[in-house]
Amino acid sequence: MPSLKHLRRRLRTVNSTKLITRAMRSVAASKMRRTQDRRDQIKPYANRLQKMVAHAAQSVGGEDQPLMQMRDDGKRLVVVVSSDSGLCGAFNNTVIRYAEDYVRSLSEEYEMYIIGKRAGSYFRKHGYPVKRALVDFKGNIVLDRILEAANEIKAAFLDEGFKAVDLIHNRAITAMAYKPQRERFLPLQEEELYSGLEEGASAPLLDYIFEPDAKTLLGELLPKFVETKIYYMFVDAFAAEHQARMLAMTTANENCIELIDALTLQMNKARQAAITTEITEIVGGAEALKG
């Protein structure tokens, strides 16, 4: 049995770990709420923008819009979002394995655009074609850097010959669960744009008066729509990251409590055994003196 000194040292260590995990759980919960608030704030704007884009696209179609052009030649750009740090359970492994399985299934050339240190380190280490890696977001919504990523992704599709862009990231499903998802991002699909209309694309075309004309307006709105979708992806992925970290720290904190109980019981047994041994020795010594 370990000595009392050793058990007390272990108990102090586990108590310190419990305090750390509890603090990290609180920080993650606070960041998750703030990120979810940002998502709720952007949602009305995103929905309204999609309706405006859908009405304009209904009027003139998207044949002449660069962001809606289908191509047969070129590489595919796969955007993967992970976290910069660990201590978030299987969050990074889940999205990395999902992205890895997807790119292995591709029969065409591709490059990867990575958000987050964990995925960037993994894919570079294993020899995957990483075009760009943005790091040090640390789960924070920084508008300037998100717009930088959006502009680079748009430029890759418009100017660098990529024929399609896919987004892969974790998405929070409930308060206790998340899962990886992939969506085809570029070129934009008319069906996706029309989903912003409750009545759908098959409804009678309303006679809107556009100023400037619908084609010019659509050309101005589509880049904003792309930026909004990228922003929403970041918010969704970071909310899932904070959720995963909060759950991981909750589990770690509960494990610390269980370990503290087990160590306390073990220490009490060791103390009781030591006291019993001392009493036995005293009684034995007293009997020896009498004899």
C-alpha cells in the first residue's frame, strides 16, 4: 500500500487538476454562449440576404455570374476547419478523419485549405497537398481574418482555376452532440439560392423593380452571400469546438472528483492501518514490560 505521504501528494495534485478543469469548463461554456449569440445575430441577416439573392436570381438566372459557373477542368479545393488547441475530446480527430476519407475517395486533383493548427499539422505531416493554412484563431470570431479567408477562397475559385470548393467542419447538433459535415460551396447552385424563398423556385415569378438592374444587383450580392456563408461556417465550427471542450472538461472534472473520493478512502484506510499498527505495538510493549 502507498505511504500516507505519497497519497497526500497525489490528493493535492488531483485537487489542483480539478480546479483547472472546472475553470476551463467555465471558460469554454462562456465562449460557447458568446459564439452561439453571434450565430443568432447573423442568422436574420443571412436569411434576408439569401431571399434577396433568390429573387434576383429568379429574374435573370445565374448564367453570367462567375460564382455560379460550372467547370469541367481544374482542381477541387477542400476547406477543412479544426481547432488550434487540444483538450476538446475527439473534436479534431473526428473532422480530420472525415476529411481524410473524403479526399481519399476523390478521383480528381485537389488541394486543401486548412483552418486550425491541428488539421494543418496532420495533413502536412502526412503529405497531403495543403495550399494554405490559417492558424491562431483560438476559437475567436475575428471578422477581418474571416473575411481574409473568404476572399482567398473566392479568389481560388475565380482566378486560380479551381473548379469547385467543398467545406468540411464540425457542426453542433444538440447541446451535447456534434458531427462533421461536408457541403458543396462553390459554384453556387440555383437550387440552394432558391431555398431562401418559402415558395420555392417553381412559384410564379413576381415582378420586382430592381435598381440597379437585377443582373448588376445579383453580381453585387453574390460575393456578400459567399462571405456570409464563410462567416456562418466559422461560427458553427467554433461553437462546436467550445461545446466539445466544455464536455471534455466536464468529464475530466467528474473523473477528478471520483479519483479524489478513491484516494481519500485509500488514505483513510492507510491512516487506520497505521494507527492500528501503532496501538498493537504499544499494547505489545506494555505486555512485555509486565512479563
